[in-house]
Amino acid sequence: MKQCSARAKAALGLLLLLPLLFIGTASVQAATPDATDAEPAADQATTAEPTAEPSADKVELSATDAAILGLVEGLTEYLPVSSTGHLLVTNKVLGLGGTEASDAALKTYAICIQSGAILAVLLLYKKRIWQMVDGLLGRSDEGRRVLIAVVAAFVPTAIIAQFVFPIIRDRFFGVGPIAGAWIVGGFAILAMTRAGFLDRAGHELATITVRQATMIGLLQTVAIWPGVSRSLVTIVAGVLVGMNLRASVEFSFLLGLVTLSAATVYEGLKGGSELVDTFGVASPLIGLAVAFVSALIAVKWMVDWLQRRGFEVFGWYRLGAGVLAFIALSAGWL
């Protein structure tokens, strides 16, 4: 037990350092001048331009704004309410963005602060994670089965998202599509709850098959539409393929670790330097820390709530959020 505890602490410590190392690397890249921008001294002398002023695209992300976005991310990432939709609406409410650079940085920031929620689930489900590691090393049959299932569910999402996500991002990332998805998802949850679909008996996670996992992964691609909720789709998909609700929720969390980590790494490598150049280092780190703490609270609350009261509250919440978003949109507030 002591050896396992030491391994867990070391792994978590490394994971906590990774965002710091990445942002530090990104800041160095952002600070390195592009060779194509360098001009000969003679050319500079011939220009009559005054000393360069700060770029109009540089927009400050205050510590308060960063903390609010981190709070929203942590509370909504693993709940079936769509963190992407909440973050986009929160950006509108806070009046963030408005320039090409700041909008791009906010998109990167919204994905990169997922690291906080990822770390929270790693901590809460560390026993299952180590079981999967033991499975990889040939020491646990159950761990190997769950690990293979997670990979099988991730692969179709990764492949399909490469083709579909750019189209969705460019055309449907707006308050209207998000509000519509909230309302549709709310009605779906209420209908499934009242039909007893989410309460039906099913098998535990230890018996999941590759075929079932692949089906969950295929259905997860529906969540590419903003406002749908990856968590909602994967939980419902788990019940649909034969798992009970508790097992479906756990598998959704585990699959989220891989899916969100891949998205974070991809977006970080692509836009990390612009993120640091636009917002600096301190504010993104504040958001990540707040996301970690709030995700710990949200995940523990959700698991406890589902065991005692069920899914219906999320349906009503989505309906309310969708209606309010449409009202605010119609009134010109968003």
C-alpha cells in the first residue's frame, strides 16, 4: 500500500507540473521573435513611424475573470449540462473577446483549463486508474479489460472529430445552437427519467466489451455539437449498451480523461503560445487551479446525487438554462 501511495503521489505531482511546464514553454516560444519580422537597421531608420504601440489585439484576462471561467469549467465539465456551452455564454456575459487574437486565445483557454477537471478525476478515481495501469502491465484482467474499452471508445471519436469538429466550430459555436441543444437535451433527460430508462438494471463496468465501448465512442461524437454535453451522451450510451447507471457514469469519467487530455494537448500545442502572448501566465494558472477544486466538488456531488435522487434535476436545469439563453439573446444581452 505504501508503494502504491508513493507512486500515486509521484504521478499526481508530475501531472500537476505538466501545465506549468507547457505554459512556460509556450511563453518562451511567444517571446522568441520571428526571423521574418526582423528588419535591417537601415530600413528602420528610413521609416518615420513612432515607437511601436501595444497591439490592439492584446486583451487582458483578469484574475477574477479567469477564476470565474475556471469555476464554470470545473462545475460543468463532468455534469451532463455542457461545459463548452456554459463557457461560451460566460465569455459573452463577462464581455470577453471581440478581437481575433482574444477570441482565439479564449477558445484555447477554454480547452486547456480542462486540465484542472482532468486532475480532479485522476485523484478521485486513482484506484481505478492504477488498476488500468496494472492491466497494461499484465497484473489485472479487469484493469486490462477497462483500459481496452476506454481506448476502443476513444478511437472513433478521435477519427470522426478530425473531420467534423472544424465544420461545427466555424458554423455552430453560438448562443442560439447551444441554447437549442440545452433544451433538447433537457427534454430528453426528462423523458428518459420518467420512462425509467436510466434506472434499468445492467451489468458492471468490469464486464464491458470492446463492441459496447466502440458504440459508446461512436455516440460520443454527437457531443461535438456545442451544448449537447459529452458527459450526457456517454452516460446515456453506457446505459443503452447494457451497463447500469453507476457503471455508465464511471466509464464516462474515464473516457473523459482520455478524450479531454487529447483535446487539451492538441489545442495547447496549436495555440498555447498565442494564449500566453495574449493573456500571460498567471491568469490561466488561476483558472486551472479553480477548475481543479470545483471539479472535485462537482464530481463528488454528482455521484452522490445520482445514487439518491436520479437524473431529473439536470433535465430541468438544461430547460431553464436554454430558455434564459434564448430570452437574453432575443433581448440583445448576449
